[in-house]
Amino acid sequence: MASAAVTKKLREEATCPICLELMTEPVIIDCGHIYCRVCIVGFIKNQSSQASSLKCPQCRESFKRDSIRPNRHLASITETIKETECERLCEKHGEQLHLFCEDDGQLICWRCERSPQHKGHVTALVEDACQGYRKQLQKAVTKLKVTESKYKQLKLDTTQKISSWKETIRNEEERVHSEFVYLHTFLHQEEEFYMCQLKKEREQKLSRLQDNVAHLDNKLQELKNYILELDKKCQDSAQNLLQGIKDTLSRNSAINMEKPEDVSLEVHTVCNVSELSFTVIKMLKRYQVSVTLDPNTARGYLHLSVDQRRVLHPGMYFSRFARPQTTEQFTALPSVLGRERFTSGRHYFEVKLKGLECSVGVCLDNVPRDTEKPTSGFWIIKLRKDGKNLALSSEAITLTLRHRPEVVGIMLDYEAGLVSFYNATTGSHIYTFPKASFSQALRPYFQVNYRSSLFLISSNE
């Protein structure tokens, strides 16, 4: 208690009469009174510039401005007072807490040590106990920094996963979209479905990954705060360091690495377009019609079967199959039209091809019969054994096909102005002509060149 009284007395002596706080940079004036440098300088500034001399705030004796000089002895005493006040005193006995009880984890004074409460307990000087616990705190900081590093790496990995996931989804969207371009009208709903699923899956996983990043940010912030707390405690006085040290270390040991949920970047929305292609053919077959050949339009030497579903180019033996010439007959190309005329709706028919070269599609009912090069009014594809395949209308477009189809499906959507071709065996798309505006009747068109033939598949087959 006596030490507390002494400290109080010293503080009173070292208190500035102007600011009533412990002096900062104490200075003495002519009369011997002492003030903070800032306080006395402020006092001088507030004096009237007309005043012939300055008066001491306490005794009112005159002093000169240049007589102000530092009081180093009192400055040293002031610092000692501050250090003394930083030391904790025993609340019960008023003595300095120079001891640390290991059993209770408390700072105690010499009188506490002799009390029954701490009898038989292991005690040590604060300075000695502080060294061991300071090392433990430093180890704890090192451990937490390792954990912090792991969290940072996890955040980096998660961020990279987000980029990778976005790239994966983007590539998948491009692939799916590219495939669906060839399926056109009948797969628009299917395409939208799969793209919607991919978008939903992308958003769900991105949301989970971003939640992981937020979780890691929270953990990192907690660790940073805790590390700052421990660093500050390590730099603190021995008494402050040991105050509550057991709880501090206990909280540190309770911190465990919490990895966020592992989010797989595997795409679960699977779009197998090749399988969907067979679905397309099934859909197309809903519009399938039975097409037969019109003998009145066939080139004279072409051979038509009795059921008018097969046409053959006989090669050199033209006269054997020659038939009477008509006004509707093709005279320049080995061609023949179907009997059916289409003026509305959707119509699908299939043709089986054999031989070196065949052309199939649709044309206007009134196309010229004497031209050797189909131009306007035709929407046909020419398929050859040598792979030089073409799409022919107002211009010729080269077709690149892996394999020449054995069975070609032709789809006419009159109102949409679309003529599309499919490999009816594999279900894959071959070509769709640019959108046209139909206003006249369209008819199926077939051309069989040297030693070639084609067969029209019935809708019942």
C-alpha cells in the first residue's frame, strides 16, 4: 500500500499546473515553476502582444521567453512514474505482482504466495515465467501463420477452380451449341433445355465455390486478428503477457484447420448429340410421306420400277428403256420428279442411294427441263463416290462429309422456307439451305447418273 502512496505523491509533483496531466517535455522558467513545453508555449501565445513582460501562471512573477529550459531530471521521473503505473498491483494487498502461480495461472504478490489460497502451489518470478510462455506464444504464432498460408493456398486453388470451371462450362457450351446448329428447328427445345441445365449447374457450383472463398476469407480474417492479438501480447509487458495466458493458449489449441467443401468440377449435364440425332430422325419420321416417281417427268432412257419407287440409269443401253417424250420430261439431265406437290406444311422422305453419283432434293414444279446446270428453283445435294459432294441452288456449296450416306432424309418445312438433309442411317445433319420464301408448289427431285440408282423408302417401312 505504501508503494501506491509514493507513486501517487510523485504523480502529484509531476503534474502540469496548466493541463493537469503528467508533464510531457517538462520545462522550467525563471521563477522555478515547471510546465509542459506545449502548455507554456500555448500560454505565451495567448498573452497580449502589447504586454511588456510575461507572467508565470502560478506566482505571477515575470519571466523571459528565452529563459525557458528543459528539466531533464523531472522528465526522467515522469517516465518512471508512467512505467510504474503500467505495472499491475495486487487488488487485495496493493503490492506489485512480481510472481506467477503456475497452478492457477495468475499473477500474485509476495503476500498472496504466503496465503493459504496459494499454499503448495508452484510459483515463479514474472520474468522467468514470461520467457517460457513467450516461447509458447511464438510457437503458436508460427503454427497459425502456417495455417494462414494453407488457407491462402486453398483460396488460390478455389479461385483457380472458379476460372477452370468457367472455362470448362464455356467450352461445353460452345461444343453443345456447335452440335445443335446442325440439328436446327427440331432440336431448339432440346438445346435450350441442355443449355439451361448447364447454366444452372454452372451457377450452383460457382455459388458453392464462391461460398468457399467467402468462408476462407472469414477464416483468414479471424486468423489475422488472432495473430495480431498474439503478436501484441508478445510485445506487451510481462504482467500483461501472463494475464489470461492459459485462456489465450487454450483458444489457440482449439483452432483447427477447416477445409471448405470440395466441389467437383466434373460436368454432370451430359449432352450426347449423336444419341439425340437418332431422336431427330424419329421426330422427322412423324412428317414422313410416301413419295413415288412421276414417269412423265423422267428422262427417256431412265428405268423406273413398276411400283415407281426405284429409278436406274442403265448405262450404255439407252434404247432398251426408251420411252415416249412428253412436255414435262427432262431432256438434258438424267432426272425425274416425284408425283407429290407440296404447297404447305412439313414433309419428310427418305431415299436410298447406289452407284457413282446421285442428286436428291426438291425443286419448283415449273423448273426448266432442258437445262444441264440446275440453278434457281432447285434445292438439291449431289453425292459422289469420289467425295466431291455439292449443295446446289443459286450457287454451288462444297460439302465435306466423312462418309457418303447410304440413305438420305430430305425435310421440307414450307412455311419456314427450309430444306434440310440428313444421314438417315446415323441421324447426323448434312446440310440446310439458307432460308427461302416459297410461294409455288415444290416437288421431290431425283437425278441418277451413269450406272447409278436410287430407291424411295415408303413411310410404312
